[in-house]
Amino acid sequence: MNPYWSAVVRELTPYVPGEQPKIDKLIKLNTNENPYPPSPAAIEAMHAEIGNGLRLYPDPQSTRLRQAIAAANGVSSDCVFVGNGSDEVLAHAFQGLLRHELPLLFPDVSYSFYPVYCGLYGIEYRTVALREDFSLAVDDYAGPCGGIVIANPNAPTGRALPRAEVERLVAAHPECVVLVDEAYVDFGGESAVPLVKRYPNLLVTQTLSKSRSLAGLRVGLAIGQPGLIEALVRVKDSFNSYPLGRIAIAGATAAYEDVEHFERTRSAVIASREWLAGELAALGFEVLPSGANFVFARHPDHDGAALQAALRERRVLVRHFARPRIDQYLRITVGTDAECATLVAALREILAGQAARASAPG
Ligand SMILES: *Cc1c(COP(=O)(O)O)cnc(C)c1O
């Protein structure tokens, strides 16, 4: 261990992002990126932004972008915060709104960045077990706590909680902030944004990385009442006043304004997901219902890690988590129809091969 490290850094257990390999002709279904390109209008707006203007700092408040997001969500722009990916927005929320005396609660199976932020900011937390079928029971969160974080739809399960249940959770906890991470909401979840007007303790985060095909641009957002947004702004302005560059602000604004492209691509992903889930079920997989751009599935007769490795040999990348409760599952991002078909063909081959080996004598 390097002697110059601070005590905090020595204790960190950092998040491990999904692999971004540099291998050619790989079918990449491991990090929930969108298989379709971003809005052509967004690309054009970003090209137009490259020039002399980059000499100057960007608008520290990202006003244009916040207005576009506010308009799309039927809220005022003082209810919108933007940051360098929703990961940054989440980090600011953990530090600014979720660090209190009582422990923070989140599900035992959820986005693995949550405990990492707790480690970074010294936040005490307790995980609450999801039900056997990975659905979330709101009543298991009863009693005072320092804050609650849920992903809805959840990652990596894909399961969505109805808005009425989210409301029950928010209403039961006026003492703390309930953060709803809606990274995947556009693929089939019910957003909690319409509840923001009525609940001063509700913060909703979303991202342009998944449903708007801009993971590489790094833009995420939060929607909440101005009191919560002000906390995020205070953290941001104590950390980096310019989290979004001019290119990101231009591209993200145009992406929000191109409703037609957004609707068409997300419908395509949803349709492919339903096809993929059906094919996996036909191969004998148990597939959880998904409101996201991925499916979470296990095969009763085949080990999850072994399946992932066998797929990798066939140049198909999916995500496997060596974690309790989910180590037999694969999380498979919904690709194009052609990519999904290649994945299904590879799995069919692998299952046939392993079945043959299992029944071979000796
Ligand atoms: C992808 C993801 C995010 C982060 O997205 P950004 O690219 O940082 O905007 C946040 N939460 C969950 C649950 C995710 O899956």
C-alpha cells in the first residue's frame, strides 16, 4: 500500500464497471448500453458546438438543458439538477441528502454502486432483503431511518415497483429522503416524477446513458422539490462547478427535444426484450419480468458463471455477478434483433453441448 494514501482511500472498495473490451466483432450485452445510435439531432448539435465556443467555460447551471428536461417532465427548472452521469448525481445525493445519524436503507440486491458511495462518504447503511422472487416489499422498510434508496426498475433484476407502492414508501417516511434511481424507467417502469409536487422528501434520478443512447456523453439528472435540488447544487459547487461541458449540454438538450427518435428506439428495445425473454424461456431459462433494457435469467441445469464463460468464448459478452442470491443468473442487455438472435443461437449450442457432455458415459 502506498504510504501517501489517506486513511479514506486505504479503506475504499471501489465499484467495478462492466468490461469495455477492445476486441473486434464482439456482441456486447454486458453494460446495458442502447444498441441504437443517439438522436441525429443530438449529434448535429454536438458537431455545431465544437469550435471557438469551447474557449469559454460552459454555463455552470446548464440552464438550457434543465429547461428542456423540466418541460419534458412537467416541472419547473428549479426542480431539475444535472450532472456528469447519474452516478455523479447519485454521489452528490448520498453526500448531501442521505448521510445522517440513522442508517441508510437499500435492497440487498440492487445497484452495486450504493454501498460504494456509503464507503466513500462514511454513511452507515443496512440492506433490506428483497422477497424470494426479487420483488420489493415496502413494509420491510418500516421505522425511522436516515434515508432510502431504490432503483426502479431495479438493477440487476429488472423488476419494477408500481408507482402506488413507491408512493406508499415515500409517504411512510417523511423523516428522510427517498431516492428513486430511474436509470431504466423509460423501458417499462412507472416514473415517480408525478409525485414530486406532493412530496418534499422524494428525489428521482434518471440518465441519458440508457434510453437516450448517450452513455459516452455522461449526462444524468435529478428531479425533486427545490429544497432538495439546492442541496445537490451546494455539493456540486463545492466540488466542480462545470460538470457538463458545452458539447454535453448541447447534445443532451437536443436529445431531450427529439421525442420521435426517443419513442421509436425505446419501443424497438422493448419489443426485442419481449422476443428475447420468450426465446430464453423456450430454452428452459427462468426469466424475471423486466421493465428495463436487460433481462435477468437463470437456467436450472446450468451454472451462471460457466454459461457466461461459454458465451464469452463465442464472442458474446453478458454480465454475471458473483454475489449471494444472484450468482446463478445472467444479466443480458437487450441488443438489436440480430444481436439477440446470435445470443440465443450461442446459448442453444452451449446448452446442447453441455447436455451431451453430461449424458456421455465416463
Ligand atoms: C446505468 C446506471 C446508472 C448510471 O448511469 P450513468 O451512466 O452514470 O448516468 C445509475 N443507476 C443504475 C441503476 C444504473 O444501472
